Amino acid sequence: MTPSVPTIQIAGLQKTYGKIQAVKGITISVERGEIFGFLGPNGAGKTTTIRCMLDVIRPTAGTIRVLGLDAQHDTHALHQRIGYLPGDVRLPGSMTGKQVISYFSRLQGLEPVMLDELVERFDVEMKRPLKGYSKGMRQKIGIVLAFMCDPEVLILDEPTSGLDPLLQRTFNEFLLQEQQRGKTIFMSSHIMSDVEKVCQRVAVIRQGEIVTIEEVEKLRQKAGQRVTVEFGDPVSADELACIPGVSNVTSTNHMYHFNVGGSMDALIKALSRHEVLRLQAEEAPLEEVFLQFYEVPQVQTSASVTR
């Protein structure tokens, strides 16, 4: 069986501004029907990469193919098949929501077949001039513009910015629904919790370089669990720290707190030698894992300023 061609292929992408390297030879592959997270701190190079994908700016080197088409040479054809949500939604303040939607629909030359569903789902204000909209209201208009023509691929730059928690949940449910319909979604964020609920894989970018591409489930395994144990007999922190997978042991009287990575088997067997009064385990937040990726090395061989 011939392997399927990835929907998004970025190979050796570089973007420089004079002596400044914004993106340093990154390679990413996104499969059809995948929700892929592009994660990194502000200024890591996420938006620069996305602008190259959309041919808003031209890369210094490397290739980008979306839906089998070259992002630089097949721009018009691709733009009719891609939905885009920018990180900062800027729209004409004198126009109403309805007027902006009508304008962009005509500009794209496609029917907004999903318009009514989106307006109802996200409770979009259509009649007021946009200059009176809050950031969250503008973001909802941006979501409508990205999805309304039912594109095959969605490129979303910080899509939950400005949305309240309830709307974030609504948006996440909508993304998963669109995935079930076969959509490929590439979404950037600097917050792990924004992507872990919907993404199958994430690429972490730091100072213009990819530091890891991982399945979210494998990252959860790396994050491990946080465990609290209360003992009825004396136990030393050193004894706990020697158990395979246990780290970051702290104590208060007979109460111990620590992280466990991987299997809990060795811990359970070790605890069976003691009187355990209380045991609590919970999944450690993935933010801790990503903070490790975000840390900048102490020694840097060249200056880098990214956008």
C-alpha cells in the first residue's frame, strides 16, 4: 500500500532578516485529519513560520507544501482551500460584523456554507460596528472568517486568545468535530493547556528551532504523576528518592510529596514495606514538561531574535 502524502510538509524552512535568524531550518510533517500543535514562547518563531506557510512572507530557504501544492507557486489555489485565523485579528472598525463577513466571502469567491452554524454556536454579534467590539468578540469574528467557507486545512495562530473559558471549551469541541469531518488543523500557542485538549502531536519551537516533536500522550507519560503519601512509620526521603522513577521528594512530618515517571510498579512494591495511611496520585501538569523545553541554554553561540 502506498503511504499517504502528509497534508502539510515543511522541510528545512529558514527565514532571516539581515543577520537575524527568525526560523532556523525547521522540518514538520502533518498528516491528513490531524490536529497538530505548534507550541513555543512568544517570540519563538511561530508566527513567522505561519506567514511563510501562507506566502505572506517568503522564506530564505526550505520548502513548504500544503495539500500537495507549493506554498509559494500555488498561492491562489491554496488560499481557496485554507482557512486562516491570525494571532491578532484586525478588522475595519467602521464595518459591522455582517459587512465584514460578506466582504471576505466575496473576496475569497466562495460560499460561506458554515456561516449560520458558526454564528449560532459562538453567539457572534453581527449588527454593531467592529470598533465597539471587545477582543473576545473580534476573535469570534475571526473564527467565523476562518471556518465559514468549509476549508480543507485550517491554520490557526493563537486561536483561543481573548476567549473566555466557556468559549474555549466550545471552540475545542468544534475543533474535534471538524477533525471528525476530515479537516487538518495546524494551531499555534504558547500555552500547553490550549493544545493538550485537542492535539494529537505537538512541535515545540524555541528561538527558531524545533526542540521536540512528540505525541501528547507520550508527553503525559514523561510528565508522570504527582504522589502524596502519609506514613504511619518512619521513612526517609533518601529511601523514597532511590525508588526507580521517583524524583523531587519533599516532606512535612510523615507526609511526602514527589513525582513518579513511568510505571508505578516499583513505587507500590517499595511502599508495601511500610504502613501507608494515605496515598494520593494525580497526573502532573504538562506545563512542567514544556517549561523544560522553553528554557534557553546558558551558552549561546549566536544571537537570535525571532518574531
